Amino acid sequence: MDPDITLQDAYSQIPRISNATGIPSDLIKQIVDDNVERTMWVAGDPYVNVLKLNLILIEKYPAIYKSFS
């Protein structure tokens, strides 16, 4: 199972995550933007690591994610 998704796929999931958690979508988008990786260092296709983003969200918003465990 590949933990990476395209940047566009990550953006498309922001409204759903925002609705489910109550975290404002602009804050989620900023987290996504801050964690973009590339397949070939700086010139490759942009992607995001889903596990990494989830861990960041859990760390930043522990009270929200406590209810999901």
C-alpha cells in the first residue's frame, strides 16, 4: 500500500477532513503545502505522504483526534 498521494488528491480531501474534524480548511491546506515532497528532489512530480500528514494533524490537534481512537 503506497502512503503517498498526489498533491491534487490531497487538496480534494481537505473539505472532507475539515468537515469531519472541525479544523479550518485553510489550516489543513497550509499543512499540506508545508509538506509537499517531490519524486525527483525539486524537479519531480509533487506528492504528499498521507501518514506524515496524519501524524502532524494528530500532534497539532490531539483533542480532536482523541475521539477517533
